[in-house]
Amino acid sequence: MKITRLTTYVVPPRWLFLKIDTDEGISGWGEPVVEGRARTVAAAVDELADYLIGKDPRHIEDHWTVLYRGGFYRGGAIHMSALAGIDQALWDIKGKALGVPVAELLGGRVRDRIRVYSWIGGDRPADTANAARAAVARGFSAIKLNASEELQFVDSHAKVDAVLASVGAVRDAVGGEIGIGVDFHGRVHKPMAKILIKELEPFRPMFIEEPVLSEHYEALKELAPLSCAPIALGERLYSRWDFKRILAEGYVDIIQPDASHAGGITETRKIASMAEAYDVALALHCPLGPIALATCLQLDGVCYNAFIQEQSLGIHYNEGNDLLDYLSSPEVFHYQDGFVAIPDGPGLGIQVNEDYVIERARSGHRWRNPIWRHADGSVAEW
């Protein structure tokens, strides 16, 4: 079997899909994307394709190693996301060729389903309680929300009160048994994070995500002792070498690599195993499309320390198209009682509706994240 072609499709709402074809008629799908940089990643895939054409797609570990180590400059969001989508598609091909799901190739499942959470929109406090009630009414037992609007290095107590009002309204709306992930989204600098982490403790967060940006990980030794809430981090880390220092410091309780950013199935599995050795939980980041979610679920099926999965069904980013639109059989993502089943079809376990992908790629997208500014005119973290 030989690889004959790699084709990328920029599709709404903000995704990039990849199809890898072979000379035996077996194709695999991946989702290599950096949100807001889809075409840049597509160009990186095209550059990496030069090595892959004519190669046997089943030699996944060797291809990953060459595509990572074969370039003098390596790592980072663009390179690792391009590599991630390629890796996903190669695993999809191998599973289809053998007639088994990827999880079977990775040693077999340790679970049949995994708990999922719903992302509720609202960067301002007013609508979060209603959004939380609606998510619980749809069957979710856990939700996640952005904690705050933009925050200066040192900001007002009014901003802190707004965060507490928002999270408190959600807790009041859903009761004590629903998990609430509070995402600081890298918007909060260390001085304000000290205050917020402590003040949020009475609401019993399921976790606090990105209390500071990953590049400020050294601040976690000051922040983690301020609350018993678990600290989650990792969506902006791209390899086992990025996670190595985070895990060694010992202040992170949950890691959140993204299998469409962190080198795909091959690398994310290794990151998860590293975390398990440190008794750190896994909650894969995935506010993306159906191929990315299918990838995450195959990993969740084999990673013992996975405990919950992010997914984008109904997320406020999904304007024009939603998670299930690009699948021939959307029922493969079987949601029930706050869980989703691990797909058991061959490869990634999904069937992509290629005709619809091609149709929507004619529209494409140029999604960009918002640019926020503080009252003084300086740029704020989004």
C-alpha cells in the first residue's frame, strides 16, 4: 500500500480537514488545524506531503519521527498541528485496512464510554445561568465556562465580583452535583489569578483551567496552594517535551493536550502515559470538529487516566455548521446520560460525508479570534 495524495479542505465554521488517499482505495481522514490559522496549517501539510507520497501509510511511528525530527526546526503550533492531522489520517487508514478501531490497535479499550462536558458561551455573566440549565436539560452532567471578561494585570474588585456572580449563578442554576469547569482562558495574570482562585473555592469547581498562560507555569507553585480545586492546563502545549517540565513541577492535576495540535494520536498517547506516571488526569482539549472528536474518543478508550472529554456540539463558535454535519452517520457519537460512546467502527470509527465536505469547502472560512483591548487601549488576552 502506498500513499498517493494528501488533500486539505478548509470548511466552516473554523475547521480544516485532511484526506490521505492510497493506491489500494483506502483513505484516512484527519483534522489538522490551528483555530484562526487554518490555511497556514494547510500549507504546512502540503510541505510535509513531499516526504509521504509513495510511502507505506502503515509505518506510522517512523513517519511521525521523520516528520518531526527530519526538520532542523521543529515543534510549535503550526508544525505539530499539521503533523497531528497526518498522524490521525494514517491511524485511520491502518484501522480500516485491518478492519478494527484505532483503540484496538493501541491495545484495546479500558472503557466503553466517557463523560463529556458542554461548553457554555457567554463572556459576560448575564446569560451563563440559562445556558447552564439548557446544557443540563440536554443531558450533560458537566459544563465549562469562561470565568471572566478581559482582565488587566491588576484589576478592580468589580471585575472579581462579576466572575463570582457568573460562576455563582451557574452553581445555583444547576445544583451541587453538576461539574463546573472554570476556564481562565489565559486571560488572567498572576496577581488577579491569586485572588480569583481563592475566591472561587466555595463554588467547588470541577477544575480551574489555564489559571495563567502555559509559559508562566512557574507561577503555579504560588497559585495551586490557594485552593483545593484541581488545576488544568495544556491546550497550548504541543509535545511530550513541552509537558515534561509541567509534569515534573507537580502543580498540575489535569493535563489537556489537543490531539489536533499535539502531534496526533502517536504523540498524545505518549503524553497521556507520562501524565499517568505522575498520577495526573487527562481531559483532552477538543472544541473542534468530528474528526478531532473521533480521534480523542479513540484515545480516551485506551488512556486509563482519561476522565472527561470536551466536545463542541452546540458550541457558540459553530456558526453555519455544527459537529455532526459532516458525518454520513452522525449517530456514531451516541450521547446518553452525560456520556458519549467510544466509536467501534474501523479506523477512527466515523464515516466522513466527503461530498458535503467538498461542497462546504467551496465556501471555506477565514475565522479569526476576537481582538480585545483594555480601557487604556492596550491589547487584552482573549
